[in-house]
Amino acid sequence: MTRRNNGIGLAILATLAFTACGPADVTVFVALGDEANPEPLDAVEVRLLPYDRDQIFDSLASEGATPEPQIPPDLMAARDEIALAQQAWRDSETRWGVLRDTLQKLNDAMEGLNEAESLYRQLYMDWEDFEGQYNAADREMGRLFDEFDALQQAAIGRMDSMRAVQGDWADQAFEDYDLVVFMKTEASGLEALADTTEANGIADFQDGVAPGTYWVHARHRLPYDELYWNVQVAITREEPFVLRLSAENADRRPIF
């Protein structure tokens, strides 16, 4: 079990005017990009929680027998260096793939042509040019992978040890988390709900959400970071209620 990083999270309080009507239809849209060009995120679990999970984790951590183990700055720097090296390798892999496909298309275009034809000669000159680029890209891709792998191998032992230390601490510090959640849920008189986004990025709670205060919790993993949402909302009316989760209202947390 993990807890959020310390820091000021961005909370959006969305309130609807109260009526005596029944449960509300709630829709959560999870997408990267901007309003004009959204990039919907598929298969993201969205939970409506009648308690603030961050507050629970913070409270339990503050009461723990020992403080939370902190990742040494040099190890975080190594992690960032590994991430940059991996991205450089992946970018080179993409270019290598484009050049490979281009050579294949030129091969296909030359099939059946007479070598004496001007079109064949032009295509062959293009093929030779792209072959040189392809060979250079292949060497560069191999070099960048070796750099990435060397950085990763140099740090992986310390990283694994740090994860184990953090895991042991979390097991002890958050031992009572489930009990606290049960008590807070009972006190709220509300029910925790969950739905998963589809290809359109929408999680739909059309079965109805009882009026009350909730925290909309979701997370989306990136290669070396995680977008984390814990957005407070107040559902107070039987009326369509829409909330967008984006990079702008997420905490960006490093994955170690």
C-alpha cells in the first residue's frame, strides 16, 4: 500500500445546488491534452470515495514509530538519468523503424522494374541513401540501448533495496488503514463506488450516486511517473454531474 507524496495537491470542489431528489448521474472524463484536443485514457479505474484517502495516509504516517524513509538525492538523480536514457533509446528505435519501413517500400517499388529504366535507377539511388541512414540509425540505437542498460544495471541493486525498505515501512505504518477506511465509510453513511473508463475516457456512474461529499480517486501510470488524482467533490442534486480529470488537476508523482 502506498501513499501520496507530500505537497499541495490540486483539489477541485464541484458543488451542485441541493434538492430533495434522489441519486445523481455522475460522469468522470479522464483525458490528457487540452480541451480542444483531448487524449482519452482507457482502462483507468475511477473511484468515488466517501473519505479522503490522502488525509488517512498522512495521519497514519505522522503517528508511525519511525519517519518515512526518503530516497537519497543521488538515487533520484540516477533514476532521472535512466529515464532520459531510455527515452533517447526509444526515440532512436522509432527512427530506425521508419527507415526500415522506407527501405521495404523502396524494395517493393523496384520489384518487377527493369534495371535499365530511369525509375529503377532513381529508386535504387534513394534505396542506397536510406540504407546508409538505416545502418547509422541501427548503430546509434544499439549504442543508446547499451548506455541505458549500463545506467540501469548500475542502480538497480540500490533501487530494489530502497523499495524493500519503503515497503516494510509502509506495511507497518499503514497497518490500520483498512480499519480507518471502514470507520470513516460507516460514519459517512455513503458507499464507495468504482467504474473503469472505456476507450472514450469516460467512467459513468449512471446507476446513481447518493448526495454527499466524495473524493474522486484515480491514477495513470507513465514510464517513470504517475498521474494521481484525489479530487474532492460535493454531489448534492439529481442532475448530470461531469468532472474532467487531466494532467492539470493531477499530482505528478515519481515512480521509483
